[in-house]
Amino acid sequence: MASFTEALEENPAPRRLGDVWLNYEPGRLLGVSRTPSAWQRQGPPLLMALAAVLAVGALAALMGGGRDSAASLVPLLLGLGAGALVGVALRLEAHLGRRRFVLHFRSERLRLERLRWAPGATRREWVPFDSVTAVEVVERASGHRALVVVWREGESHTRREVVVDHIGPREDEALVRVWRLLHNAFGLRGAGLAGE
């Protein structure tokens, strides 16, 4: 593994690819997705506040409503609106989670993390380099590409995780360099250094 580390020091990874900042430190390569903008981070709390207002309105309409069908329809619609806003807020919150991956060359393990804004909600996973079966470039409908690491878990179960997303068409050279770096780090064949 020392020769791979030396090759990485001589020919460092690009500083940025797609939505990820890359940083090489002796013995490991760190990739962290960019922080969402302040406006993006404010979306879920605003939707939750609006959902709370609708829920209070539904409760008030239910308590003070009459017996006719129109009066009972208002709290139902307000309650459904509140529930829908909570669902949209949770979906936006899930998309705001940042990704981080760390290749630990000494222990030959990949650490994958999904960083969440809520305390204690970060998901961390360790993948041995030997379990990785592929590093794929995936085309997105938007015209961007993503780098996906595929590994086997157990005898027949295969897992996939996006490590870099939103790779633009002008980043071809950096994409090839990072793909080869990951391919060779995991000891996969076909990238030029790990074998034929």
C-alpha cells in the first residue's frame, strides 16, 4: 500500500469534483460534500412553522366549528395541509444531509458518513477495501454524473453509495483521475495500476 500512497502524494487528487471537496492527508483521503446554502437550510424549519400554524388553525376550526358539513371540511383540509407540509419538510431535510467519505489506507477501509443537521442522526458505515466490487460513473437525468461505490455485504447482498454527485460535463479530467484513484485504492482491475 506504500506505493499507492507515494503515487498519490506525487500526483495528488483534484481539490474539488462535483459537489465534493477532496483533501489528502498522510494515510487517508477525505471527501466532504459542500454545505447547503443558508436559504436551503431555512426551508425545512419554515415549512414546519407553517405546518404548525395550519395545525393550530385546524384545531381552532374544529373547536369553534358548527355542525354543518362545510364547517367540518375546513379543519380536515387544514389538517391535511399541515401533514403534507411536514412530509415536504422531512423530505427536504433528508436531501440536506451532507456526505463524507474517508479512505483509510493503513487499515484499508472506507468510512462512509451521512451527516445530518439533527444531533446524533449521523449515519456511519465502514467498508473493507476487499469488499468493494466496483466504482461506477452514473449518468443523471440532469446531465450531471455521479461516482458510486459498490460493495458486497454478506454472501449475496450488494450495497451502493454515492460518494460524489453533481459532476459537470467540464470535469471529465478530474472525474477520470478520481475514478482511477478510487479504483486503484480498492485494488480493482482495469484502471491501469491495480492489474490488467
